[in-house]
Amino acid sequence: MHQASENADFVSDTDPLDEVSIKRSELGLIVRTDFSDEGAWATFCSRLEEGESEYTAESPSGDPALDDDQGLTECTTVTEDSSSDGSDDEGTPPPVFYVINPSTPHERALLENISNLTALRLLNDVNVRAAPSPPQGTKPIRTPNRLVDFNKWQEIYFGKTIWVYDSKSNVDQCVRLVSQSGDMYGTAT
């Protein structure tokens, strides 16, 4: 009976990142993990806002184009009390992406140069599934790995889709899409 109580506490505990990763209405998260070039970041944010503005103007709802400053992602600071769903009272759709760009040195240190897997573990929930079957004539991996095949199980993640803005993003102005699961045997997040 005592063990069941402990499990219930674990299942029902709160995760402070759920406000950002699960409860928001945006389709995906952009996580800034490199803070070395503010100019490149500002350029990226400007292009992101332009893209979201175009997307919103072409939305399938049939609404006319929205004002340039409505419903756009703000590439500024994410604070703990930013729990709004992003939509306003006039029915303007929320931004496509929620941008995680911490402002304080302590908050930035938590995200600076994190790996894609760390981003998944922070912002998504983990689950397991049966690992995809190896192609015919292929042997399973010899050293079990929970991301590919561990006793015929594979670790996967679910939640908002994550894109990472890293040091390479300063140069190519692109974010990296993080896969939540492998599609075929031998692939992983």
C-alpha cells in the first residue's frame, strides 16, 4: 500500500516546465541555447516574425491578413509568469512558436549549449515503445541503448515539437529540429 502511494505522488507531481511545454497553444518550441551573438539572434527573430506573419495571413480560417504586430512570436524574454496561451480577445490566433529565450545569467546557464536530448528531456515527457524491427538480414545492436533498442524497447518523447537555436544558427539563421523518436531501426532522437 505504501508503494502505491509513492507511485501516485510521482505520477501527480508538478513539473514547472509544463506551463511552457504542454499547456501552451503554440505548435512548437524554439529553445535558444547559444547567447554569443545578439545581432544574429535579432536577425533570426525578425525573420521568424515575418514568417509567422505570412503564415497567419494565409491561415486556412479565411480571415483577412492580420496587422503586422498581432499574433507574432516575441523573441525577447521568457519569464515564469508568461503562462498566457498567446491568443487575444479579438480571436487572433496565437503564434506558431513559443520562444524560450531566458534573460538572466542563471536561466541562460541552464540552457546554454545543451544537447538535443537534454532539450527533449526538459521540455517533453518520456515514454517507451517496442523498438522498430531490424531490417531483414540485420542484427540488433550489440551494445543495448535505450534510445535505439534495449531489450526490444525504445525510449521516445512526446510533447511540443522542439527546434534548437544553437551556435551554428548564428551563422546559417536556421534552427535544428529535434526528433522525438526514431522512424526505423537504428535511428533515435
